[in-house]
Amino acid sequence: MKIVVFFMASFPALAGVLLVQSSSFDTTAVHTTSLKFPVANAQGNFIVVCSRAGATNTQSFTVTDSNGNVYQQALKVGVPLDPTSETLVIVYAENIKGGANTVTVSDNTDGTMRVAILEYSGVAFRARSMQSPPHKASARPPTAEPQSRLPMAIL
């Protein structure tokens, strides 16, 4: 006769940043493009929108979505010595509203555009200035730190 013993243990879930869903799209000669998330966004999550536009290095971008989330710019890069090069922008919305969602990216120049949208769970935020240690007096000034608000912690 065999005796089989089952052990059941409860382990706390490991908290971390998880990619929930993503989508991307390439267009040509447009000012505006829209991209829908495959499934509804979950309330409280985090959205990243990356866009590359290929007309100039000084393009300006506007990002909105159908849920009314507010986007902050994390990064914008153009090649300074080549005015005909591309511009990359990364924006994010934190603590988002839930539901079906379409993201719209607009820029000020006709040209090729690639847009990627990503939804993450498990991202917490703190202003960068709250993370930095206080500067001590020294003979040289402290190095400049980018003034941006980026994800700094994991739940």
C-alpha cells in the first residue's frame, strides 16, 4: 500500500514589473496615427508610448488616448548635426484609467512614423528629486541631473 502526501504551501506573489500587452504600427507621410490596445487596459497600470518619426530632428509630438490619460515626456532625442534625421520620443502615463483604449500620436511634420504602445503592471513612481541624496558642499558644483519624472521603484 502506498501513501501519498501532498504539501500545500502559500508563498507570497513576487511583486515586479510585468508587460501586460503591446502593439506597434508603421505609417508613411502622416501627421497623426492611432493604435488600439488589443484588450482593455487595467486601471492603475502604466502605459509607455514610443514614437519614431523620420522627417526632422526637431519634431514636436502630442500623445493622447481615448481614456483621457495624461502623458508625460520621458525622453526626446534627435540628431543635432543632421536636421533631416529622425526624432525619437518616449512618453508615459501612470495610474491609468481602465477600459478599451486607443492611443493617438501626432507630430508637426509629414513623414514616416513608427509607434509602439506598451502596458505594464507593478510600476510605482517617485519624483527623481526625492530619490537624490542631498548635495554636499564642495569646490565644484554637482553634476546636472536630467529633470524628468521616471519610474523609480517596483511595487
